[in-house]
Amino acid sequence: MDMPPASRLITDTDADPGETAEWIDALQAVLQSGGRERARFLLSKLSSAAWEWGVQWRAARNTPYVNTIRTADEPAYPGGADGLLLEQKLAGIMRWNALAMVVRANRAHAELGGHIASYASAADLFEVGFNHFFRARNGDFGGDLMFFQPHSAPGVYARAYLEGALGADDLGFYRRELEAARHGARGLSSYPHPWLMPDFWQFPTGSMGIGPINAIYQARFLRYLEHRGLLAAQDRRVWGVFGDGEMDEPESLAALSLAAREGLDNLTFVINCNLQRLDGPVRGNGHVVDELETLFDGAGWNVIKLLWGSDWDPLFARDADGALVEALNNTVDGQLQTFAANDGGYNRTHFFGQSPAMQAIGATLTDAEIDRLHRGGHDMKKIHAAYAAAAAHRGRPTVILAQTKKGFGMGSAGQGRMTTHQHKKLERDELLAFRDRFGLPLTDAQCESLAFYKPADDSPEMRHLHAQRAALGGFLPRRQDPREPLPAPPVDSYARFALESDGKEMSTTMALVRMMGNLLKDPQLGRRVVPIVADEARTFGMAGLFRQVGIYSSQGQLYEPEDIGSILSYREAKDGQILEEGITEAGALSSWTAAATSYSVHGLPMLPFYIYYSMFGFQRVGDLIWAAADQRARGFLVGATSGRTTLAGEGLQHQDGSSHLVAATIPNCVAYDPAFAYEVAVIVEDGMRRMLGEGEDVFYYLTVTNENNAQPPLPDKAREGILRGMHRLAGCAAPRARLLAAGAIVKEALQAAELLRTHFGVEVEVWSVTSFSELARDGMAADRANRWREQPALAYVTAQLQGDIPVIAASDYVKAVADSIRAWVPAPYVALGTDGFGRSDTRAALRDYFEVSAAWIAFATIEKIMPSVQERRAAAATLGLASTVGEIGDD
């Protein structure tokens, strides 16, 4: 075989160049006689010997700043030169329509925003994928999964326009979703949002960093379903196109090792390395490609560098002494950006003028040819070779580091400019130059008016586009929701113990885990239940499930666990059902999202329960939860050891006082804070009915505690109240006050009622508030509807709390949670909560500190019904709150 000159990676002084040449010649001889596998074997043996002899040598993580795939190894382009030309024309059309869409919107409304430069850099990466690799769900084939770089959304819309999925009117209402509906068009969301475009976008990627980690866990969940026999193995692939700047987000890199550890060769990342963030270079003083190569290679990925186009191949062939490669190795990204923003004459002087050898290489090109030198991410033949290699690779996930120019083709209007990300408008000459750059058949008038362009249906371009997508199963992106109901078992079959409990002590966490264990045994639903935990299964009482259904491992269990003789021994299995994710809240939530969206992604409804410390949910990975909501997830999030006073001893970082406040801001999150096992049972039953039976796009958030309490049976006629948000636990003929409490504080309210009765002769009602957020939503809905009604309807909380009877409401969360229903309570109202930072102490001490204990609830009641300060002081002393007497002011 022909061997190119060895690249000069090591710049240290060579003490014996002759000996070095002999070693290189020997390696070349091995390659020619034994091939690459033999060469790899010998290099590995040499490395092992070096370590054994104390040399402590390790190969450099970074390879030369050139393409990984050699020109000689590139496959022929499908369709040959004619096919390549057609696809280049199509890419130009997509670029124009994407640009026209954004510029049109900003001519009309300058505040709308939008992005041109990102898609300009990624257009060819998308087009090669759309034409040759990205397979749609079709018939029995499940299809590939696509994660799109969010700022490139205009280009995806532009392709959908040519395919017929979107019309010109739709493109005309880019980022004007509300106005579009008034004109009979569909508005186009800014970024990929399944909630806004439920038949189009499959995955939300608008929040940077969420796409990469979700893509990894989608690939892993696909394998999970295959290994458990729920889906047939079809060689489906997850493709994610992301930006190099996006890799700065912790979530982008958080699960790289998991992807390699699991051997997810069904996963390919394409990182669009245009070297530029919104404000400037991603790594101005270095190479972001080299940094990413080190990270991905170190994590165990197969790395393909796609840096230079085919027009560089003759230059590398003439690079006899490695001067060109050395110059590229030494040119930092900030300088490469400057080269991208300038013309061929500038680059001849400042790049090719670095040395006599470089000048000689540059002398073979005209200034115009230098100006047109392509980076690898703009060369369809090189892109195809990289994609084909990724699809063929086995055993590891693959990342393609594709170097591009941000704003490619925008010329002086934005190519490689610091301000290109904010460039929303182009002037007449800039539009004409863009047209000429990509050979678009548009008149000057059409350019100036930003007319969308669509070739005739019988044109070679359109015939080619449709033929390629037909061969790949249809159009993408496309989200599907089969709406096939999955019957849930009757509640008695899994929760009778909770509905008919007769004072047996247990925590609501244990009750939920027991219900889940029973659901796992159900002959119809059981296989669809997905228990997910970060690293606290034993804390939550889930250890019994280890043997029952096993912990999923793509390798099975290759060891004998230390506790093998225990009935609760740790059992991993290839068909295991539990997803035990380790210490990664972000990873576990991404795993839950994959399971909770399986109904649309795979046409296979699943029922995931992710159980975690509630403090590490909405506070720590709230953005991932929001993305799951956007993706129309269906499943249960379970905030265990919840509240600010139930997790005794743990202190500030573990005590959750805010999750219900945040949960209330997510429109399709149905949040409950149940106090009793029977409430948990009713809520789980309702959640399965709505999500599985009726296919409603909601997910449930339940907070449960680890505090053992006597569990009463389900009261008569309590179901409606439990689900709507409140039901009465204790009543009386003439209550002087009403105590509302949620979750862990219901016990305190019941004790407060007894204190009031025993010490003050005051009779009160006690209500369990299962959901302040559902009550508040009902109130807001009633208010809105009543603006148009002649006969106003009452909010549910108003209807339940009739009469001018003071109401004291308490929860284990900040006061704002209980305060959220104040507007609909037709009586004096007091909200108690746990504002502030948590502390380490006993439950009793914590509840006293935050003033949500039985004594404090009773005292808040006394304050409302006893006008005399002297009476209040006496009551405080009676309740053991004497230390507060001096803090009570005079009338």
C-alpha cells in the first residue's frame, strides 16, 4: 500500500533521526505485510513492555490535526458525482429558505430573534444524514432517534417545507405561533419543542446540555428494551447533532463513560465544531477539537475527526516534510476563526506565509481557491465517509468532531465573525452574494423580497429528495403517538393493604414501594413497570426487588456478590428490570424521561417510577424535568424522604422545602403531597388511568416520607377530594376553625385539634390537603371561566370551606405553597410553612423550629379566635411555647 509521510506529532529534539527513521520504516513494513491489526498488536505489546520496564510511556490522547479517515479509505459517494451535485443544490436551497425565514421574521418584528449562522455551519452535516443515514419509523421498523442542534431549527423547517410537511405560510410565521393560528397557519417554535409541535419534534434540545445526556440514556433505554425482550433488536441508532460550545455544559459530558461502559454502539454524536460560541471563540487559545478528542477518547468512545475537505487532500499529499500538518497543529482556534472571516489573499499571507515550505504549498493555489478551501463539515463526501464509519463501528459509541465555519456562506455579512450569532438581517447586496455563492435560481427581486424557493415537483432535485427519504422510511423529524391504551390493574390487586389498613404503622414511602412491587407481579402491566433509583434503593426499602426482578446490566452479573446468601442480595441481570443508575440525579432523571416517553419514541407505553431524595429533584435537575414535560413524558416522579422536617438529622442540603412550589410551575405536572397510604393508592390508580388508559400528556409528582405512622383505611366518599386536592379527616357540628395540612404535617394538625379540644374546648375541622397546586389551578380556572359566566361557579376549595370560619393551613414546605390557595378561601387565612434553611435535628425539634408542630398550629388557631393578648399569652404557655410570650405584641 502507499504510505503517506509520518506526521510529526512529537516536536521534541530528535537525538538520533536515523534510528527514528528505522523504527518508522519497520512500522511501515509491518503495515504492508501484516495490516493494521498486526501493527496495533505490536504497538500494544511495546507499550506493555515499556510500562513493565519502568518507562511509563502513554500514547498521546491527541492525534494530528487532520482527518481520522484517510482519503484512500473513503467509500464512493452514493449516486456518484451526479448525486453529490444534486445534494449540494438541495443544501443550498435549504440554506436560503432557512435564512429567508429568519430575516423575514426580523424585518417584520425585530424582537423575534432567530439564528442563521448555526444552521449555515451545520447544513451539510444535516443533509448527508437526511439523504443517507437518518431512518424514519416505518412499518415494523422502529426508526432512528434524532436529536437536533437547537439553533439549527430553521434548517430543519426549510427541509420540511420541501418535503411538504410544512407550507410557505408556516415558514412565514416562524416564531409567531399565536399569530399564525389567526391566519390558518401553524406557527413554528423557536427550537425543537414537542409540546408546541406534537407531531413534528421528537426531542426538546433548546436548553443546552440536555440533548446530549438525554440522547445517551435514550440509546441505553433502547438496549434495555431489547435485552428484556420488549422490542426486537433492529440495529436502530440514536443520532445527536450538538454544538462544540454546548459541550461546556456539565450535562453534555456527564454520561460519556456510561455510554462507553454499556457499549452503546447504537449511538453517534456529531459535534458541529464551528469553533464559536455566541460571543467569541469556544477555545480561542487552543483547539476545542483536541480537547473534545481527549475527553471522548478517555471516556472510551470511538473518535472520528472530520476537519478538512477534499480540496485539502492534494495539499497534504504535497506536504513532504509535515510542514502543513505542523502549522495546523499549532494554529489555535481563535486564529482559525480569523482565517474564516478573511479572504484568500489574507490567508495566503498569514497562513501559508509561515515558512518557505508552506509558501510553496500555497503557491499551487490562486487566492480564490484558497478562499474556497472547505473545512470537513462542509464536504459531503468526507461527511458521508465519517457517518458510514460511525454506523459500521461496533462495541463503542462514536463521536464525529466535524469542523465547520460559523455563518458559512454568509461572506462579509457573518462568516466567522464575532457577531455572527446575533446576525438576524442581511442587506440587499449580502442577499445577492449569498444567492450567487450557492448558485440559487432566484432573481434579484426574489432575493430582495426573501421569497421562499421550492423546485418543481418533477425537478431532479425534488425527485432525488423524495427518493432518498422513501428509501429511509419516510420524513423526519416526525413524532408519533399511537394512543393505544394500556389497561391498569384494579387498585385492590396491588393496594388493598393501603385501602383497608387498620392502624398498621408504615411510612408512605414503604407503602408506595409495596404497591410498586405488587404492580411488578401483574401479568399484563408488570413487564412495563420500570423502577428507577439513583443510589438509594435500600434507603427506600426497595432491596426486596433486587431478587424479584433484578437490576438491569447489559453484561449480566460477572461476579459473586458479597451478600449472595441474603434474601435481599444484590442481583444484576441482562433482563433485569430495575434501573439502578448510581450517584447521578441527572442520569436517573434522563433514564426516567426515556422510559416516560417510550410510548411515542417506540410505540411502547411504559410506566416508570423514579424514586429519589426529593431535594435533588426540582432543585437540582429541574431543567431536565422541564424538558421531560416539553416531551410529554408520562410516569411517576417520587420525591422520597420529602419535606423539610421529615429527614431528621440530614440538614440543609437534604431537606426539601420547595419542590412543590416549583412543581406547580410546570403545567402538565400533577403534584401531590399525600399523608396516608390510602391517599397514595388512590393517586397512583388515577395516574395510571390518565397516563396509560387515556393517554393524557401529564406526569405525576408524589412526595412520600420515611416516617412510620399508623395508617387508617380509606374513608367513605374520599376519592374525589383526594384527587381534587383536599378531603375532610375530622369534622364537628360547629367548628370554630379549620385546620388544613399536607403530607407529614397532617399528623401535627390532628394532634393540634386534640390540643385545642383538650386545653381550650375549641372544636375544629381537620382536612388533608393532598395537593395545594391542584386546588390553586382549579381556582384559577374557575376565575377565568367566571369572567364569561352569568352564574359563577365556585372553585373547589371555596365550595369546601364555606362560612366565615378561620382557616390555618400548614405544610412541610415554604409558606408560599399553602398560600397559593388564599384567593379562594372565603375566610380569614393563615399559612404556615418551613421557610429558610434546614437544620440537623429530630423531627420534633425541626417542626418546633419552623413553627409547624401541633403546638404551633394550635397557637396559630388561638391567635385567630381569641382576640385578647392575655388569652394568647396564656395559651402559649399552656402549649409549651412560653419562650414566645415576650414576642407577642400588645393590642
